Amino acid sequence: MTKVTVTIEGDIDEVIGTLRGMAGRGDLEQPASETAALDDVRPEAVAHYETEDPAEAVAESDAESQGPIWNASYVHTFWRNLSDTARQAMIRVSRSPNHTQKRAQLMHTLQLSQRELSGSLSSQGHSLNRLKRRRGDVDLPRPLTYDKVSDAYVLDPNFAQALRETGLG
């Protein structure tokens, strides 16, 4: 199920008019029950969108719901606490098409068993926890994840971009 949250900001009459227009009822008389429901609108829940294009508003809303994304500063802090093998794995996957590499290929390239590879990648969790403590509880996505369906490792695209920007990869 798709969920879209739209926030409308302005004078109460403008908000009601906009809601009616969105519902296709712009020319209808406003029922008393609709007015009562709109009186419960909380100003602190209002986000700021300055766009007329609903598609842009949805894209902005999706971006905000994702939370913080990887940037060069986060990558530097995260990178310092990774094992060397985890770093090598991330660099290899970042250089692969679509930042995806089959597990067997990565194991072969790094000359590791499945257990050794997954064990070295566990340093991601430790490094993420340290990053959260040092940077004010930021909740970043795990940079390198394993996709069971495709039997491949996938690097977060924002992480890959930040890794390139830092010159670490």
C-alpha cells in the first residue's frame, strides 16, 4: 500500500479551499462537520512545501521520510572503525555496475569464505553504532547489505557517492 502525506499551509480559508479543490469539491458548500474536523489541525505538524507540482511534493515528502543520508563527513567517521576486509569489500562493490556484486564473486576476489566475509562485514554494525554516538544519534542505513534473492551484496548509492567524493574508494 502506498502512503502519501501532504501538508497544506496557510490561512484556514485557503486550506479549506485547497482541500476542497483536491477532493474535486471546490464549488460545493462546506458542511459543518468538515469545518469541525479542520479545527483540529495542529500548526506544529505543518511542513513547508513551495511547489505547485504534486509530483514534486511527493518526491520531497519521500526524501524527508528517508531520514539522513550518507555524506562525506559521515563516511570519514564510519570508515575509521571498519575492518580492512570490510573496506576492501565496500570498495569492490562500489566499483561494480549498479553498486552490486554477486556474493560468490566478492568471496573469490577477496579470497574469503562465506563465514569470513560475513564476519568481517559485521564491523559495519559496530562502526554505525559509534557513528550514532559521536554524531548525535543519526540513523543512517547500513551501507553494504546482502540481497538474498539475487545472492549479491548491494552498496547504498548515497554511500557510494560519498565514498567517491572522499577519495577513499
